[in-house]
Amino acid sequence: MSHFQLTLSSSVNTERNAINTVSAMDPSDDVALLESYLFSGNTNALVTLYDRHNRRLYMYCLKLLGNGEQAEDLTQEIWERIARLRARPQHVLNPTGFLLRIARNLCLNQLKARRRTSSLDDVHEGALPKTSQHELSELEDIAVRALHSLPDDYREVLILSLYSGYRLDEIATMLEKSPDAIRKRASRARLQLRERVMALIQESGVDPATLLSRNDMSDMEANG
Amino acid sequence: MMDDRENLMERFRNGDMSQEERQALLERSKGDPQLQRALGAEQLISMAVRNDRASLPEPSAASRTRFLTMLGAVSSELEPEGAGRIGSPSSDIGGRGLARFLPWAGAGALIVAFALLLAPRLTERNETTPAQNPGASTAPGAPATSSAPSAPATAPSLAPAPSAPAESGTQPLAAPVREQPGNDAQASETAPVRQSTRRQNVRESEMVHSGPVVQGEHGRRAAGASASTHPEKSVPTYEEAGNGSIRKRQPHIK
């Protein structure tokens, strides 16, 4: 039991550290690493790039697809595409944006393929994450579902910021938009998410005051 | 008004509020059900995302191994052939250096071989005409092949010399002898002893053949043309036949 708690707390700490470390990265460093691989064949540079970005790309794919195995396969494909770029090297000014674009295209293709082979209801269910190692509370589940029901561009910004840990200015660079545009998009996304959650809370009959009276949702769950 | 509320929400969400401000906002929300619901929703979203993120699986350890394997495979696939065999992806510098050097070394070797091939022939020409003395013609040819065993192997690659540096990047000195059906047919008609190399075919045919040495249809036409335009030229010269072989430009003097 204590081992489990230790593992859980260390994994959470590792994740937080990873997000903090990644946020402090210098994007120009990524450019240098990618060019070092593409033009000089320095495979260590690509491995460094992989260690920096793979987890965040995986999270992005996982949240879009809702399937851990598919997310891993897609992230592998992203890196294979990057590795094969060495056959025809070209300058990439925005490596993180480039990686994200590949990831997004692959995810969209995957979702389209799913839609072709299953009904719309199945797609909606399939898009929900089923990879949680422990159950979320009912209310938390409502919030996560609301996030998944957002329009794609809103959901993408929120996933990139809340799950992958990118800052809004980084997301702006990745998506090749101005920081103001992304800030507005993120604000609208959050507003829309909140409105949906508020509606769901109202439907569920939960008193919002109870949500505010507790700082920790898990305490509330433990108390029933 | 809406913007004020949004700013307030954003500060509440991001934890930018002091404890006093936060407390004041919560007090205010008691009289404002809309604000209360909004704050409750924000609180719920933050908790849900935090817990959901913590519960998501990490990429498996095998995925990194898979990536490294893929990278090794792709790197060896994309390496130039010669450098790929010589060096691992991490030793690119040595491999690439050799890959650059080998074509030039091959070209140099071809030039030397060509010079070695022509040198004895020119001296032979000055001494005797092989057609006039077929019995003695085997004598100069034999030492040339026996004393220089590498010459027959390099001689066939002389004909495509202009493109040799580009093609000979990996195996400049050991290019396999291409079989020439035209050569074989011609050699079987004329040569008493069939030799395996093209250089020897040329040499034999020039020694025993009574007509112009030709290689294939192009060679026959070219030889006919050169015979009609330079009938009295006595010193034979050699040129490419266009099909990767050497032929004698000058027709045999009757």
C-alpha cells in the first residue's frame, strides 16, 4: 500500500517536473537539434528531441484518440517520419509546430478512419479516454466529458495547455497563430467548457457551493 | 462587466488571487448564484483535469526501445551504400570521407590501368604489325596478361570510363566483367583461343582478324565509315564502340 502511494506520488512529481522542464526549453535549441540530425546525421540529437517531446505528443494523441495503444503507434509514426526526413533534409524553423502538425494530421486521419468503420455514437464514445488507471469521480467525469465535447479547435488548445503542458505562447508558435489569437481562443474554450459543466452540474442537482467549500475534490469524494 | 467577470475568473483559476481576494470573491458569490455556479464549475474543471492527467498512462518503456530500433534501421537505410557498410550511424564522418574518396581512387586506378594497357601496345606497334606476323603475335600478348594479372580485371571497365567515378563509388577496382554477346560472337568467329576478358578479345581480333575490328552493329557501321574516310591511315587508334567496349578505329590494310 505504501509502495503504491510512493509510486503514485513519484509519478505525479515526475510528470510535474517533466512539464516544468519542457516549459523552460529553448525553442531554438529544438531547431539546432533537428538540423543536427537532418544535415549531419547526428542521431543523438534526434534522441534528445524525442526525450523532450515524445511524452507531450503522446498525451496529445491520447487525449484526441482516447486509446493508449493507438496513441503510441501514432507517436512512433511521427518520429519515423521525422527520421526519414533525413533523406531529403530541409530547414524546419518551428520543430515543435512541425511535430504537432504531423501528430494532428495523423490523429485526424485515424479519427476519420474510425468514422468510416463505425457509427457516430461509437466515435463519440471511442473519443473518450478509457485509459485511466483509477476511476474519476462522477463530477470529474462530467467535466472531462464536457472537455471532449468541445469543438476541435477549442479542445485542441485546452489539451495542449492542460494536458501537454505547453504555454499559450508556445501553442501560438506551434499553430502559427498570434499569441493574442490563441489567448482569445483559449479563453473562449474555457468559457464554453465552463458553461457546459455548469449546465451539467445543474442537471445533476449538485449544489455548487459544495464544490467551492472544499479545496480538494478527493476529500469530498471520500466523505461521500 | 463580462470582461471584468472573466478576468476575475481567470485570476481565480490560475491562483493569481491573494487569500483575501479569494475569500472576498467567495463571499460575493453567495449572493450571486450565477457567479457561484461559475466558480464551482471552474473548481471542478481544475480538479478533474488534474486527476485525469495524473491517471493517464505514461508511454510504455518499450516505445523508446522501439524508437531507437526504428532510428537505427532508418539510419542504415539512408546511409550511402559504401559508408553504410563501413561505419555505423554514429561514425558518419569516417564513412562519408571514404565515400567521397573512393570514386576518385577508382578513377585514378582506371587511368593507371588504361596507361598500362596502352603502353605495351604502342611499343608493339612500332616493332611489328601483328597481322603480318600472326605466329609471333601471341608472344607479346602472353606476357602482358601473365605479368600483370590485374590488367584483365580492370581493362573491361575502361570503356565506360566517363561515367566510372559515379558508378564506382563502392567497387571501383573490382567491377565485374560484363558479358558482351557481340564480343563473344565475334570472338568465336575469329579468335583461335577464346579469352575471357574484353581486352584480350580486342587484342586477339586485331592480331588474327583480316578485316576491321568491330563490336556489334554500331561498331560495324562506325568501322565502315572510318574505313571509307581514312583508308591510308596506318597507325591504329582505339575508341569506344558505344556499347561499353573498345574497338579499333582504323581498318586493316589489305
